Amino acid sequence: MRTLNVNSLYWCLMHITTYLDDLVVWAPAKVNLFLEVLGKRPDGYHEIATLMVAVRLYDTVIFRESAALTLQCSDTTLSAGPDNLVLRAAKLLQDRTGCRKGASIRLIKRIPMAAGLAGGSTDAAATLLGLNRLWQLGLSARDLAKLSSEIGSDIPFFFQLPAAWCTGRGEIVNHVNLPIKLHFMLLCPAFGLATATVYKNVAVPPTAVSGDALRLALSKGDVDSIGRLMHNRLQLAAEKIEPRVGEFARMLAECSPAGSLMSGSGSTMFALCRSAADAERIAASLKTRTKAHDFRMIVTRTI
């Protein structure tokens, strides 16, 4: 397998390789260290402020030139039809550029779905990047990010990895320096949560929590302070919808990580750990509980 010399505009995006006739893009998951809901917008979305970091949990999107535009998914429970964000991104790119080329796309899923890890969004970003290269369209990362915001609020983040402060409905992205590797233990329940349902049940606070202190702690690489300052306004709403979210949150807190939180609109909970060994310790301490609870544990770190 040979790594391509990726254009500098994509240095912070995703790892791209070629193998024989295939172009392969590795699409990372994300977690939210901070998420505040600032109010309801006239367009029906919520105004938010969030700090997201990409982690080493990847879907793989594989492209090959073809006469038609087709999609195959490793997870048969996921639709491979036009409602899939991969095909929506591909069709949008065709429509906006006038390109009539096709592609055979294979999606290998590893990121849990409806889990607050942006699995669909990262796949869409990978599709825009991969097809831009495959079809030799020459669009910049900024062009692709702007285009991506039309089909998903989280997608533009994946053009500013590994960390970013995102506002608006999430599509206004400002790159954030990540001075250290952050280590996590992800607890991914077997159940998912619908983003729209969680937002529908969130209570907008009269006074928003500021993320400034967290951003300062991140810039200093102070893991314990980051853990204390993490915040997700959506977590209480998710716990009301699904009480097991709260139960898993308590389980993680009992393991004494630097901090623990729900990612995005759930259902994934994560522990922010002080080291890779600390993440393994927390995973080991929870293994005895997997008989009573149905969840997947993933030890990972920022990309």
C-alpha cells in the first residue's frame, strides 16, 4: 500500500492511501469535550458552542472508478440507499460540479451508529475528499467544507482535525491546537439515541456555560482541569429519555478518570484518562460489568 502525497490543504483531514485500483480514506470518529446549547434558531436548529476532538476509531471508505454511483456497506443494518450520507455527499458533489463520473464505494463500519461519534458525518467528509481526488475535481478543503455543511452540521469539523471549536449549528469551525495526546475509554451502549429527539428534550439555559476555561486548560495540556471543566448540555436530556445513560455515567465516574461525559447527543459515554495505562485500567475495571450490561468498550486517543 502506498501513501499519496496529499495536498497541503488536507494535512489535517484524513489519511488517504491507494491500493491497486482503490483509493482508501480512513474516517475518524469524534468526541465532544464541551457542548452548550445557546438557543433555538429560526431555521429550527439549535445554536450551539462545542469543542470536538477526533479519535483513533475509524470507518474506512474505499473508492474505485465505475460507470455508476453505487454503495456497499459492511453493516447490513445500515441503508445503502440514497438516504445514506455517503451517497448524499457524492450526489451533492456531482450536482455542484457537473461531474457525471461514477464510483463504486465500499463503506467498512467500525464507528457505532446513533452514538454521538459522528460516524455518518465523517463518512460523508471522507466521501467528498475521496471523490474530489478520484474525479480530479480540484476543489479545496474550504470548498468541500462549505459544501458539506448543506447536508450535516458536524461534517465541516472533519476538514479541521484534530480539534476545533464549532459554533452556529456546528458548521462554523475554528481550528484548535492540541498540544498533547488525550486518552479515552469509550463506553458504547448497544442502544442508540436519535439526535433530533435529544435536542427536542433539551432545556435551553437562561445563562450559558462558557467554554473559555476549558479551552485554556486544553491549550496548557492540563488533563485534570480539562476533565473538571468538560460539559454537555444534552446529557441530562439524554438521561431522561434513556436512564441507562445516567447509569453508565455513574459507572465511569466511579472509576476515577480525569473526567467523564456523554459525547454529542449520545449514547456513547467516555472517560478522559490521564494516560494510555489509565484508560486500560478503567476498561479492565468495567469488564466485570459487561455481563449485566450490553456495551462495547474502546480504548483510544486523539489522532
